[in-house]
Amino acid sequence: GKLIALDADNGNFCPDFGTNGSVNLHEGMGDASDPTYVLTSAPTLAGTTVVVGGRVADNVSTDMPGGVIRGYDVITGQLRWAFDPRNPDPNYVLKPGEHYKRSSANSWAPMSWDASMNTVFIPMGSSSVDLWGADRIPEDHKYATSILALDATTGKEKWVYQTVHNDLWDFDIPMQPSLVDFPTKEGNKPAVVVGTKAGQIYVLDRLTGKPLTEVKEVPVKPADIPREQYPATQPRSVGMPQIGAETLKESDMWGATPFDQLACRISFKSMRYDGLYTMPGTDISLSFPGSLGGMNWGSLSTDPNNQYIFVNDMRLGLWVQLIK
């Protein structure tokens, strides 16, 4: 992974940026061989800072590169700050020979910048391994599968809002946050709106990270994995439409012929299924809408004149089984 600066007039490397026009993003990452750590979204220009995240491969190993977020001087390429979401001091400055914490939550989708607030809004994914969380630490439970707001100049946290507790489904925040003026009883408020793989749409106050629409914590059932840190509840954004997050019924099964539909119904009945937040276990369970969404790449489109948002909708039920 490299961050490269090119002269827009001629396409040449900018010699004063980094080392002859590029910055090695593997520095401080430890073992981060391709494809365990790659860049999947464009850098975010935030004033005089360019901010980058990175994708950490899913479900490969319990020891993976970290999901550090870094801000570089847009002219020199010098590292201004790092935000390490698994370090108790996320802005800790590495000493020579040290590396960022391993297997942390990462940000692979595009970010957004609000110039008036000098704030970068960062969509965070789950920590490794995606479907098993027995070894997760408090920092994972704070930053994974959340919206994170950082000061673009210093990398200091302004607020964080988590959309899944101890994410065991790979329900990452998969899209660029949309910055809108959201109508409330007190008038329009600056908001950040984001869709999730779990089919939820969250509307948060851009200044505080507090929800502007109703969010409920609903009870969920545990599974049977030893030492797993099962949460008692999970959030659902009930104040906004939920896309593809309905609980399936046997009558929802489909087939091109009655025989196909019967086979589908038999398969559905054979799996453990408790709705959106069905915990993975040693038996075969159904995850729906699955780790592909819900909503995924593509973000939301907004129409400020009519106060509409437009979303993509992907639903792919998955068989899930953990094997020792």
C-alpha cells in the first residue's frame, strides 16, 4: 500500500511528497503482506490533511494487520497523526521498531469531511476475526462497526457511535457517510446519515453523534460458542425505514416450481434462525440479509429539495457454521 502524490498538470510524481512522491503505508503495520492489508477507497482530502484507512481481510486469522487510520500533510507527506482503534491511547506515537495494534477494527469504505467543523466522519468495520469475538477487548467493543468522528488536523476523537455490539456478522459500516441538513421539530440540524449491512439507516447529530431519530435496543438470543461475549441487546434504528431487515417466514421462501419452493422451505426450517441478529454457533444458522447487506458499497444519494434519500438494497441469506 502506497499513498502517491502526482502533479495534476503533467502526471509526474511530486518529489517533495514523502520519498520521491510516495509514502509507504506498510510502515508501522508489522506483517501486512498482500492481500491481508490493502486500500479499497480513495484518500480523503481534509483541508491540509490527507486521511487514509485500509481494508483488513475477513476471516483469515486471529492475527491480522491493524486498522489504523492515518493523517498525512498534503504537501510533504509527513505523518501528522495516527488513530489506532485498539490502543488504549489511540493517538499513541510509535517508537522505532513498534507497530500498531493487530487485528483491530478497520475502515475500508470512503470517509467524509465537513470543512466547517474540520471533522472527518469515518465508517468503521468489525475487528478480526469477523464471526468470532471471544478475544475482543474493550477498544474493539467501542470502535468496531461504528461511525467515528475525528478532528482532521490532530486525529483526536470527537465522538463515536456504535451500530452493532460485538459484531459477529461482518455488519461493517460499508459506505461513505452522507452529510445533510436533517429536519427536526427545532428546525434543520447538521446530520450524518449512513446505511448499514444490517439494513439500518442511522441519522446522527453531526456535532454530538447522538441519534436524531429513534433507536431501540432489542433483546437477542445467545448461541453456544465458549467464552463468546454475547450482548444482551442490539440496536435497531426504528425511527427510519429498515431495508431488508425483516424477519423471514417459511412462507417467504421462493422457488421456480412448487418442488423448488418446497426444497427451499425445508432448507429454511433446518437452520436455526432468530431474525436479524442470529448469533453464529456450532450448528448451521441463517444470516439475513447477510454480510453483503442490507446496504453496501455505493452510499446513499440525497435530494435536499424533496428531503429524500435513495439507498441500494442487497439481500443474500448465508449459511453460517463455526467449526473448531
